[in-house]
Amino acid sequence: MRRPVNTSGDTIAAVATAPGYGGIGILRLSGPNAAGIANAVCGALPAPRQASLRTFRDSAGQALDQGLVLFFPAPASFTGEDVVELHGHGGPVVLDQLLCCCLERGARAARAGEFSERAFLNGRLDLAQAEAIADLIESGSAMAARGAMRSLSGEFSRQVTAIVEALIGLRTRIEAAIDFPEEEIDFLADGELSRQLALLDRDLDELRKRADQGALLRHGLEVALAGPPNAGKSSLLNALSGEDTAIVHHTPGTTRDLLRCDVQIEGLPVHLVDTAGLRESGDAVEREGVRRARRALAGADLVLWVCDDSAGPQPLPPGEDGTPRLQVFNKIDLSGRAAGEAGPGALALSARTGAGLAHLRSALLAAAGYRPAGEGTFTARRRHLDAMARAARCLHAAAPLLAARDGELAAEELRGAQHALAEITGAFGSEELLGQIFASFCIGK
């Protein structure tokens, strides 16, 4: 399937800056009538890519605001269409009036992500680059922002495209051998084909590893703090966050609801969830807290099972949800145990004194499979990982077929790998996929 082409004749408008009050608010127009609508609002447009001061007026000629105007004629614009930006003051009422003024003159309110969608449809960005825009906006750490910027610059797409082109070349050789069976030379018996397939598999595996790191940068690690009451879960949350986020008290059952806190460990976003102490209770509110705690455990990537080391031996209870668990023996300042590893899958620390917290942070990174990102890391999404996993399965299936000289089936597996990888950049895909992706963007982007 070829990339769809934007055939819409609509001119769209939206406020591109975040909701709320600010010094500057930007309204963006894109489409064939963008220049005409802007001309009606603020008079003659300045020269392309040159900012000029203008007064913005409604249909009755009443002044609404004063600000800068920028004009980006097609095709050298973000969307590939005529684009005009009106930079006024960042008040919600002023921007809403300005937007209504543009809509009255023929523009249509943009859907979420429609500007980026048009950039993709008009060939200004591929799909992975378009997604990187949203990732850059939503970055949870400086490292994630740098990774998103590398994806936006096309680094991820270039590596995917290189593998796709190599796949096409290998398919061409295999299909040529199938189409000309009368040749005396058995091309399918050429060991070079199997060697090229092995190299492709290696390159894809390396790209998948980097994409795994990129997905971690984007999504982070969800960690639930669980265990019996008074084990020090809230104290541990405060120690990891460096703030008094949770109420700490010796009374059992202090934590009733889920308490969330985001921290960073060497650039990795870690989403901590403090939960109610797990025990049977006659209190209806506490029972609801325990129910929510168990739900949080099931949705976490890792559970820290916190127990009071000063209370004596406490074996790790079996997990009911299959989520990986790390046992944390807290309060070693009372028990006298040394900080650090305390057996397989266990750590000893003191949330009060901070002893052993460095070991816990390292354990969290190891549990996530995270390596501090280098300069080559880019952000990636779950759908990218899924596409690469499907491509890898196709390559693995093709290897024995090629060894058995079953060229038709081997070529078909390579075709499946090619299509799976092409979904990442949008060279192959579906309208439904595009709708789901761009609907997750913010308005004005």
C-alpha cells in the first residue's frame, strides 16, 4: 500500500499553544485559503518567513489583538501547505476570539494532530518522525527529549529504511531465481543468500535492542510499592522522590488510596505508586484501598514488596498477578542488617537514613533492562516494537526455508517482514492505524 495523499481542500485553524494564560499565544492556519483568511484578519501578509507586527481585527473591523504574523508558503512549510501563524497575547478569551474570527472567514477547526497528519500525508515527515513530535512534547526527562529529537531528525527512520531496502534486494534475488528456473545455476543454493539473511537478522536485532531502550525512555517503568502495613512504603516513596510526598505515621492503615510520584533514575522515568498496606480489615474505606492496591500491583511492571526487617523473618509471599517482584527489607537502621543485596531478588535498606537506596536504584534499572542512554538512543513506541517483533519472526521463518531451497515461501516471509517494518514509517499501513496515531496528538499539532 502506498502512502495516502492529502486531497482535502479545507483550511484548518487551531490554537497551537497550551491552554491557560501566557505571555504569547499562537494560532496556526494551514491550507489553500490560509493566506486569504489571514489577510482578512490582519491585512497584507509580510514576506515569507519574516515576522511583522499587525493588528488582528474581527469581521466588523474591531481590533482584537496586536502581534506578529509569519507566512510559510507551500510546499516549504511544516504541513507542505500554505501556513500562517498569528502570534498574539496568550489569554484564552483573546485566542478564542481570534480562532472564531478565522472560522467565520472559512477555516475549519482542526482535529487533534491534524497539522502533523497533513505533514505526513504531504510527504514532509514519515510516520515515525510525526510521532516523535508528540514524544518530544510529552518527554518526561531530558534524555527522552534528546531521544525524541533524534527520531524527529530521521535517525530511527533511516535505520528502518536501510533494513527494508536490504530486504527488497534479497527478495529480488530470490524471486529472480524462482522466475528463471531454466538457468543451469541454482541461485538458491548460493550460500551468500543465507549469509545476507543472517546479516539482516543481526541488524534488526540490534535495532530492536535500541528501540527497547527508546520505549523505556518514552514510557518509563511503573513500580508499585506493596506490603503489610507499617513496613515503611510511604517512607520509601519519600526517600526516592526526595520530597515529603506521602504522610508517614506509625498508625497502621495510614495510606488508604493510591499515591503516585514520578522520579528519574539516570534519565529513566520511574512512576512510583504507593499502595495501602495489604491486610484484612473491617474498615470499608481501608478495604477499598486494599482492592485498589491489588489492582495497581497487577498493572505494574515491577512490585517492590516492602517489609519491616526489624520485625523478624518475613518470606516473600507468592505473587498472584505474575508481576516481577523485588523484596525490600526496610528499617535496617533498627535491625542492624548491612545495606545491599540480601539474597536472590532481595535488598536491604533504610528509607529513614538512605542506606541502600543506591543499590535499589541500580536494581530498578536492571529490572527494566535499562542502560543509560548514549548519544545514539532514539524514542520508540510499543507499535514499533510490535512491528519489529513480527519482522523478526518472518526472518527466522525464512532461514530454514531458504536453506531447503523453498524460494517461494522464503520470499513470502521476507515480504511479510518488509511490510511489518514499513508500518513504522508509514510506507505501508492502514487508514485506521493513522487515525489512531494522530488522534492521540494535541490540538494544534
